[in-house]
Amino acid sequence: MAGTITSAGLGSGLAVESIISQLMQLERQPITQLQSRITTVDARLSALGRVKSAMSALQTAANDIKTAAGFSVFKTAVGDSKVLTASAGSTANVANHSVEVKSLAATQKLAAQGLASSTSTIATGTLTLELGNFDGATFTADPDRTYTVTIGTGNNTLEGLRDAINDLDADVTASIVNDGSANPARLVLSPKGSGSANVIRTSGLTGFDFNPEAPLAGAMEQTVAAKDAVVVVDGITVTKSSNTITDALEGVTLNLVGSNEGAPTTLDVSQDVDAVKGKIEAFVNAFNELNTLIRSETSFNTDTGVAGTLNADSSVRSIRDQLRQIASSDLDAAVGGLTRLSDIGISFNVEGALTIDSTALDEALADPAKNVAGLFAGNSSVSGLAVQISDRLGSLLGVGGTIASRTDSYTQTKEGFGDRIEQLELRMTAIEERYRRQYAALDTLVASMNTTGNFLSQQLLSLQNLTSNG
């Protein structure tokens, strides 16, 4: 702190620094109290942040089951996993299928004649790369996938050509393969996609031309021909350019890995009841975590007198009460024979937490007469429980909602305390300077009086000595 005298008390011997320090401690008590109140507000803001996070987690869990699509969870079972694997999305349908993979899709590979090394010189000129469809007789170039690279004296090596092609960032890649022969370095071209719709034709640069309509006439060799995947699904032949087929069966993705021509395998698509149950359990867990947190933050222990951080904040209790009211209410009308959570084995305990009767929930999910999805998602005329909770949370968490308004209030309070502390700190500086001036004057006065006293004592002693000698 500022002060013109930093060694007060040297002249008088008084413990002035200690006195000023103790006085300033008394003067700073209002600041100490405000700092303590800021600490309390910070704790409330932190607790409010935890509540907000738990509310967001509950909203996420509610959103996962607030639509019928959230309950459209399917699983697949393939008879022979060496032939294919499969996955199902929300638009799939429960069904049994027969799948026969006659051939897998293949990606075309073109290899140039071998050179001594990757740095061997090649011809200069312009190489044109065309990608398109080849039906076995006619190649049809795609104008949007036609590229050119220019090879000059600065890049007329095998490496230079490879890099120039890859720098195009086109639908074709180039690499150099060492085949171990006398001239081992071979440029290999490959489209990024498989099947007959992704075939390369090259021209213009000596040593690197290839035409799929006359594959033996060009300098490049086709080491792997493009091929489409051919699959027979439920007796219907499906031809695709990729081994990943997403549109043969609605909502089902087929990943072909092998051929089983003449020996079809099975593909079963069924509802994944365990996944649906897991979503409901996640919702219940999120609800309980928020309930437990609010109970803890707003609690008061009558034995110890210790209160939760948000004990004085009734708005946080209101959040808990609003959500409990929704979760414990009946729907406006029954949906699929269900009106409340207890109909599927979910009920409240004495602490306000939800509990699940797993057996009752399993039975409800297995009963086709009970529309569990409807209980949470509702329909065109009834708002489901998950919809109501998600909407209420959205309101509470949104602009102008409880969380935002309480956060703003605490923040403004903290800023107000900070402004008062700043003003008091300026006052403390002035007070300390005043104390130092006063004690500096006192120090000088006492020092002067000490000097005068010492002089008088010496004079009296001298007078006494003279009288005694006389």
C-alpha cells in the first residue's frame, strides 16, 4: 500500500508498523466480508453450472426417446458372416431375407511398364485421365471426371508423374510398385471407387496410354479389371459398383466380404429390444442424477446446521418439482393402452427418484398391444412424457429461462461486490496514508521529547555533581 514513510517508529522506538497493520486489519473488515460473499456467490454459480449440466444430460436422454424413430432400433443376424455383414437403421423393417453373393465388386488397377527406378526419366507431354463407365464394350467418359497433367523437363520422372497425378486431388490415385524384376519400378493407377462406373482411360503421354475398349493395344497393362458386385436378395438380382450396398433393402446396409454363389445365406432383421430398454434406462438414470443433485445442493442438515450451496434458491427446487410433476402425470389420453410411467414398471420412491421394475418393463416392450414408444413420444394429438420433459427443459435452459436468469442474477451480484471492493481499496489507501502521516508526526514529537528529556537529565546530573563537589 502507498505511504510516504516506510520505517515509522525509528525515532521514537514505538512499534508503529505493527500498530498501523492492526488498525488496517480492522479497517479492511468490510472488504474481507465482501470477499467472503463473493466466494459464496462463486460456489452458487458453480453449483448452478452442475445443475445446468445435469439438466442438459436429461434433455439429451429425453430427446433420444421423444420420437417414434428413437424406438426404431433394429439388429441384424447373418447366417454366414464370411459372406457378408449387415447393419440396420431406424427405417428398417422386421423381416427375414435370403442373400446370395455371386460376385464382389473390384477396383480397376492399371500398371505401366517397369523402369529401372522411380527416378527414371519418362517422356514429356500431357497425360489425359478420363474416368467413366465401361459396360464391357463401350467406354463412356464422365466430363466432370476428366483431368490433365503436364509433364515437362522439371518433373519427367516416374516420381514426378505420380506426384503430379496425386496433386490433382482427383478420383484417381497413383503409386509406384517395385515388382523385383530387372526393371522393377512400375506406376500403378487406380480409381478411388470400384465397379464398372469407375474405369480409367489414359492418353497423350508416351508409355502411359490405356483404352478399356482395346486393353491390349495400350502401353499400360490392366492387372485388375473393374467389376460390379452382383447380389441376389430374396430372388432379385441386384448389381452395384460397391461392396457396401445401402439401397437394396430399406434401412439396411450390406457389407459384402465373400461369395456364396449357389448357397444363399440368411439375413434376419429384428427390433433391438435391449437397445430400446437401454435408452429408457438412460433416461431414468439422467432424471435420477438431476434429482439427487438438486436434493444435495438445496439440502439442510438440521443436526449439523449445514446447508447446501443452493439451499436459499427456491427456483432450483422449482425445477425439480416441475419435472417430477410431468413424470408423475397421466397423458391427456391413452396411447397404445398406456397413460403413465407406472404402466411400464417405472415409479417414484420416497426420495423422488424413479425406479424400474425390469420384469414389468420387459413385458411391456414385448407386448404388441402396448405402445411404449407412444408413452414417451406421443402422437399427433397427445404429447408424450419425453416430449413434455424435453420441452420444459428447453424452456428452463433457454434464453430468459430459470438457469439463465439465476446465472445473470448471481453474476450481477458478484460484480456489485467487486465494484464495492474496488471503491473500498481506494479508501484503504487514503486511510493508511493518513495513519502514516499521523504516526510520523507522533514519531517526530516523541523523538524530540526524548531528546529534550535526555538533555535535561544530563544537565541535572552535571548540576548534582557540581553541588556534591562543592
